[in-house]
Amino acid sequence: MPDSTHYDVVVIGTGAGGATLAHRIAPSGKRVLLLERGDFLPRERDNWDSTAVFVKGKYRAPEFWIDKHGNEFPPEVNYYVGGNTKFYGAALFRLRPQDFAELRHHDGISPAWPLRYEDFEPYYTEAEHLYRVHGRHGEDPWGGPYSAQYAYPPVEHEPRIQQLSDDLEKQGLHPFHLPIGVDLTQDENGGATHYSACIRCNRVDGFPCLVRAKSDAQVICVEPALQHPDVELITNARVVRLETDPTGRTVTAVVVRLAGEEEVRFSGDVVVVACGAVNSAALLLASANERHPAGLANSSGVVGRHYMRHNNLALMAISKEPNNTQFQKTLALHDWYLGSDDWDFPLGGIQMLGKSDAEQIHGEAPRWAGAVTPDMPFEVLAHHAVDFWLCGEDLPRPENRVTLDSDGRIHLALDESNNTAGLDRLRHKLQHMLGHLGMHEHHLLSRSIYLHKGMPIGATAHQAGTVRFGDDPATSALDTDCKAHDVDNLYVVDTSFFPSIGAVNPSLTAIANALRVGDHLLARLR
């Protein structure tokens, strides 16, 4: 325990938002305390073992949430230093400029943000450079303007994916290199050089990186921040509630339960919540008091509401010839992101997944929709699989929400049919396209076997919403600096602040916003 329990800034959570903000403030000389409910992820062989990670869920939080029907489910959350970035696929996309404006979808309206793409653009550039994102601006015709090129060149396609990219271009489409955060140095053939940290393996997507080459928040932000003498980290420290002064305008205590169940209190001139969209909302709801009877910073009633997590679908195409690709996550396609010639509404984006293996397919077999034939063992399926991730926008419905019961357990209500028509059309577009690439004889598909699986309620990797920001305190919990309207020293900097989610991975936007809010806090603390 530290000698003093008061800090300039207390940051709760060390994922993409909290770690990046702490990294931004660290050089200022201000006293910063990072609180993480988990520990450092152990470095061990199981980090790269599919059975341990995907089948047994060794690193997932040992807890259950409750759905709207009263059924328990295990959420896909990880409580470690670095948060869920320890397991993310490091796909670091910018939202499209159109995502910041009001967009009409098949099932309703995706609301406009109170800020524009231009407000985020310089921070997107900084975020891409900080998190070592490899890519090439300008390849995606629907990408927004950029003030600087990526600092690192794209991760080159392996032969099978290069052929796929070439054939997509022949169809008049616009595949581009997926922006991905890895510490990779490539030789003239795209291979990892002998001094590259990244070895271009097949463990980037969903696995922690044993060689510390994936740009997760621990490696990029937490450890460098801790090099500054005024930055401290306490692990195994679960924040159970925030307390305020009698006016309710100032957080005066961060109540923490340590590993031995001991409760301690810390205080800060500024308190930053960055626990993830579900847990940040849960913490504010658990902090209800006389001045905030519906939950801290919740005079609007929106805290916990408007939960989003994307409409996601994994699609596996089975090819005639083996797919020997190792680092498969290098290609994306946004031609139907905002609509198509036969559909006036957004469909979403397509990107490659990390290469599947037999253990992953076997572990997920009950969820695959399609003909897994007895004459095609899982090992053969995996060796011939080409894996895609389809991402469509779900809408911020107020009834999709986080609540707590009298025992403090998390309840998550979710309409899983929210705006799914676009994703269904996107899947059919992809299947039709793959079947007409002229690759049947020697490249991709010998017969149209497509296995697909949707994501159940426990798939929380892209969670967002629940503590939205805005100009109007009656309809938002945070202002445009992500400060609570109701509380003068409380900020929220994870993906909770999103008013809408677009159809790309939310991590880069969370990182860019943390840099933006970090600059605001530096000015405030001065």
C-alpha cells in the first residue's frame, strides 16, 4: 500500500481507455494511481494453446451474468493488466466520417455524435502511431481524411490472401490492408526479420502474445507509464463503489476491495472510470446515494442503457487446396459498409480472422451452422479453412441495458435481433462473391461449404454505450470531455461514452478519445 492515499488522478481500469489516458498524463509529474481488479497475465505455454484459451476459457473471468430471461451466462471478459486488449485481435480501425453523423438503418436511426470525425482525426493519428498500427491510408476509398500516413507499412498478405485480394479487385471491389497493431519488421518478402518481435504466427487473434509483440495496453501504455516515479499501479484491486461529498458534486472516495477482501479508500482530484461498458455502468449504479438515488451521474436515467456490442458473425469457407496461411488477419473490405446497389441501408464490414485450428473448430462445433460432414474431420476443416469476420452495426436501444439486482449481480438485457438484416445480406454478399471468383480449380473453393456462427450474448469483446456522452444533460451522462454532467471530478474514458458504434472494432476510437480527454485533464490539472 502507498504511504499516501490521495492522488491527482485515480484511474480505474487498465484497458485501452484507462491505460492510454494514464500514459498521456504520466510525464506531467502528477500523481497517478492505476487500479486494476486483476493481476498481470501469467506468461506460460497455455497463452498460445487453443484448448486452454478457447475451449476451457482458462483466462476468462470466473463469473456469470444474468440475461433478461433470468438465465446465467459466462461473459467473455478478462480481468488483467491491459484489460481485454490482452486478447483482442489488434484490428485498429477508425470509424468512418459518416459514423459520426446520423445514419438511417433498416431498423432505425444510428444517432449523431456531439463531435465530428475532424475532432478525432489528430488523435486517431497519434493513436495509430502510439499503438504501432501497420496499414496504408488511402487504400480504403471510404476511409476518412488523414493528417499523416501510418508510421508502419501494411502487414503483407501471405500467398492465399494475396490471391484473394487480387481476385476481389478483379471483381471491381476495393480490398485493403487491415490496420493491425503489432511490433513487426518485415523483410523484402513480407516475412519477419530476425530482429522483429512479431514472428507472424497464427496466435494473434484471441490469444495473449507470449513474445509481447501485440500492441496491447499493458505493453504500450501501462509499463511505460510506470517508469515515471509518480505513477503507481495496484493489482487485484476491485473498486466496489464511489462515494461523494454531501452535495453529490464531487467524488471523495474510491472504495477498493483488495485480494484479501480488505476494503481501503483512495481519493483523487480527478477520478476516471474505465472498466468497460458493462462494468463501468455497474460501478456507477452501485454507487447510488441520497444525492444520486438512480446511480452516480445518472440524473438522465441513461446509465446502463443503450448497450451495444455489434452484430458479428464468423464465416469459415472450406477450400479445395490447403490454406497454409499463418498470419491471416491482413485484409478487409468495406465496399458495402454504407449500402449496396440493391439495399439502401448499411450492411457493414468484412475482415479476415486469425487462422482457425482444429481445437478451435472442435470447441465451437455446436455453434457452427452448416454441414460439418463425418468424412471431413476437424483437422481437415481447419487445414482448408479461410476465416472471415463480418461486422454490422447494432443500434443503441434504451432497453438493451445493464442493471444490478439486490445482491449486486450484473443483469444484461439484449435484443439479439437488433438491426440484423444488413448483416444477413452481408453474409450472402460474401458467399456469393467467393463462389464467383473463378478460383474453384486451384485457389479457394471447390464446393460451396460455408460454416457461420453468430455471437451469443456472452460475446462482449466489442461492448460499448451505457454511459453515453452528449451536449444535453437530459439525454446523456457525460459532456463532450467525457466528464459527468452531475459530478465535477468524474470522467469515463472506455467505450461506454459511444452514442453509436459504427461497424468497425471500437478499440482505436477508445484509444484516440483517451488521448483527447488526457489533454483536457492536463489543462485542467495545470
